[in-house]
Amino acid sequence: PGSTILCWLGMAVSSVGPGVHPPAAGPGAGPGPAEGAEVLFVALSAGFTSLSHPLLYVKLLVQVGHEPLPPTVGRNLLGRKVLYLPGFFTYARHIVRVDGKKGLFRGLTPRIISSTLSTVTRGRVKKAFPLEDMEHVSNKDDVKTSLRKVVKETSHEMMMQCVSRVISHPLHVISMRCMVQFVGREVKYGGVLSSIGMILKEEGFGGFFVGLIPHILGDVVFLWCCNLLAHFINTYAVDDNVSVSSFELWRAGGSFWLI
């Protein structure tokens, strides 16, 4: 998700180097650097989620095949007449005409809660299961050693991502259902609490985890591809003084990963 990028950034900033421990807070002391960083990135995540929501809302409606507007006639690069489906701004204007400007933010509240749960869960899991004796990949490492370090680090990140996805998925389901209601003009899912009651009543507890497996598989595949690609770029394709991090690849290609 867009919020996934901020989760990774939060991990990178709030992490402490090997062998370095933050000073313990005394009685009456304010929140430490780690807590302050976590609060900061929760706020940034909520802000980014809000700003990107209209774009991801339109993306979701396109993915489910909703085509409320007729295609327009245009020409391709070869000069041939072709039919084009409406773009983002045309689609967004249609939503505003139907639901008003607030309609662009349908399903935002559960999505922000889901993003917050994901960010907080990652931080808690990282503290509960620290990666002991973490060895950072160095250009001086041979191929086997550096690959072993990348696999170890990625496995740890995968565990954190899976746990945070399981915790935040129920709110993700509610957000998706609120947005998809636009297609049939339904009002079944409204507030967060009423949506929780509706799902429990009709589907039971399992209804909160519909679609969880493909969502996790998508996250895991994307994570491993980014980390391994960054590793092989650093090993074979760039100068020793240049390093490409997996976070940079996430930032470049994963901002609008599965909502």
C-alpha cells in the first residue's frame, strides 16, 4: 500500500545500529526517540493515506471493472482511431458529480485505521523479535556471505509484514467494501463499527479475513523481489561506492501496490 512505504521508512529511521542501545527514560521523562519516531510516522502514514485515497479509490473501481462512462474516440501513435476508457481525472469528476467531493474519500476512515495498525504492529513486532547480531551487507563480503545476510534480513522483514497484514486486514476489508458500494449505489457498509457488526452477523469472524492469503502472497513476493534485486544490483551492476537499498526500490515501484 502507499502506507507500506512509510512503514519501511519508519523502520529505517527508528532503528538503532548494532551494539548501540538508547538511554533508558527516567521517571517523568517524555517519550523517547523511538516512540517519537513511531508517532511521527503514524501521522505521516495517515496523511499520505488521505492524500492518495482518491487515486487508489479510482484504481479500485477500475480493477473491479466498473465503467460508468462511455469510451472516447482518439488516435494512437500510428494515427489509427481507437477507443479510450476515461482517465483518472474524468473518473474522479464523475464520482464528484454523483457523490460530491466527499465521495472521493469513501472508505478512508477504515483505511487510515488499517494503516495505523500496520505501522504500530510492525514497530511492536520489531521490538519483540529483534534481529540479533544483525550484520549489514558490505561491499567487502563475498557473494555467498552477502546473500546469506540479505536472506536473513528479508526473512525477518517478511515475518513483520505478515503479522502486520493479518492485524490490519479486517479494516482493509471494510475499506474495500465501503468503496465498492459505489458500483451498485449500496449503503450497506457505513461506519466502522456498523460494518464490523454487519460482517460478524452475516459471515462470522472469518469474513474479516476474506482475501488475506493473496494479499500476503503479494506482499511477500514483492518484498523478496525488491530485496534480492537490490542485492544483485549492488553486487554486479553498480560501483563499490554506490549502494541501492531495497527501500529505494519500494519507494520507486511500490507506492501504489495493492491497496
